[in-house]
Amino acid sequence: ALCESVETAALSRKINNANVLAMGGMIVTPYLAKKMVKAFMETEFSYGLAEADPYFLQSAYKTVQDLEPKITQYNVKKNNIE
């Protein structure tokens, strides 16, 4: 799991049961890296978390698909792109 904070390191274990922790050497300080590794190693996978509702995910995906052309059109007009 690619993480940038102690919280994301812990959640990657708790929610995704990740077994690899990756972090950017130019972003994460050695002090923060140690805290992230500690949180990652001490967090256990949380069995039984509710999975995302597939209907919600499909609806959210459709909303994004509907918005993309509008955002593109707005950016084209705003930046005078032809």
C-alpha cells in the first residue's frame, strides 16, 4: 500500500489487509516513516467491515462519467483551447 501518513498506513492494514507498505522517500521524513511502520505493523486486519454497496459505486461512477464532458468543456472555454 502506498501511504503518506500514519493514518493511511494503519488503514491500509485494517481495511485492505495490505502486507506491503510503500512510501515516497522525497515525501516522508525518516521520523514519520518510523511512525508509519509502527502503525502498519501493530494494526490488524478488521474482518467483517461492510463492503461498499455496489449500487452506490455504480451510481457514483455514472455521476463521474456524466460530469467529465462538462468539466472538459468548461476547461476548454476557460483556457481558450480549440
